[in-house]
Amino acid sequence: LKTLKAGESAKIELGEGVFVIEQAYLSKVRADGFFESHRKYIDVQILVSGEERMELVDISRIKAREPYNAERDFAGYEDCQDASVLKVFSGQIAVFFPNDVHMPSLRLGGEPVLNIAQKLNLFAGQHGAGHSEMIKNRRTSLESVSATLSPKSGNKR
């Protein structure tokens, strides 16, 4: 991840409906941002270095601009001036569920951002497994990522 240059990314399949996208980028001004949501994946944004602003609004409070595209697992939305604002710093994680329409990658500081976007498939592993078991497996995956980034783990970012 540290070897990526601004504008580069790498997708890594982890199996069982989970993959990560390692990204290096310069955050953008709000006018260049857009609201999005995903139905198939929980979107876990792990900020490895840098800082950024993210905006968040419940899906019931925003108007769709671009219909849901199942192949891309993406829906786009009109702007929303009363969204909640998250300030995310190095070592912090933001988790977005299907109801969470979000605008990531907004400028907070000026330095480059290193980010890992972990995508957890909500429907993977449902062949015979109950919904509660699937959620438990996804929670374990999130806890694993959190433990890796935790200062207590001794991980030097």
C-alpha cells in the first residue's frame, strides 16, 4: 500500500465475498464529490494515512440521480446540504451499510491519503447458512481489521 502513488489503486480478493481496494489519492473539494450507496456490499473505509471528510445521509432523505447498477453495486444521488459530516483521520474506520448514502474522499487536509476500502458481501455464504451466522462472520472480519489497526496490536502504520 505504501508503494502506491496518488491516483493508483489495487484490488485484492480475500475470498468468501470479501475484497479490498488499496487506494492512494488526493482528496477532493466538495464540488467534485458525489453521494453514493451500495446494496450488495458493506463499505468499510480504513484510513491508513492522511485525513479526509466524509458526508452521510440516510437513503430515505435523499433523491436518486443515477439508478442502481447491480453490476457495479452503485447508485448515485443528488446533492444534500444537510448531510452529517465525518472527519476521519489516520487509523480510523468508517463503515457504510446499504442505507448509508455517503460522499467519501473530501478534502480535510492537503496531504495524500492512503485508504483501504474493504467490501463485505452481504449475501456471500448464504448457501445453507442463516442470516445471523452471515452477520456474525462479517462482524468477525470487521473486528479482525480493527484489531490489525489498533495501537494495542503493536502495528506500526
